[in-house]
Amino acid sequence: MLRSLTQRLESLSPSDPSLRRRIVVSLDRYMLFRHLIEHHTLREQNIFYPLLDEKVDDDEKEHIKAALQSALPPDFAR
């Protein structure tokens, strides 16, 4: 879905006479994506993270943290 939205955005051209219509048509897709991301994040915050915190000991949390940090690209803003 993100790839599709990115392609739509990259295909927009200021000189396109249908630019305004293409933007309006795309807004629904952008809002759906936003809703999905917000819903996913809330489920993680309310269910997954508390459960993970309860079930995983401190050493394993540090191991997970290190693994996630090493998987990030070098230019990723932390």
C-alpha cells in the first residue's frame, strides 16, 4: 500500500491539467493508510507492548533492543 501511495505521489505533475482531480481521488487512499497505521500502532501500544513487557525479562529486552538497532539503516534518525 505504501509503495502504491508513493508511486501515486511521484506520478503527480504540476503541469497536469487533471492534477486537482487526481489529488482529490488519492485523498481517500491516503486517509485509509493513515487510519490503518494509527489502528496498528494503538494495538501495539495497548496490547502487544504490555504483553511483551510482562513476558520478557530485562536481558532478553536488551537483546531485542540491540537486534533492532543493528537492523536500522545507518542514516535512520533515532
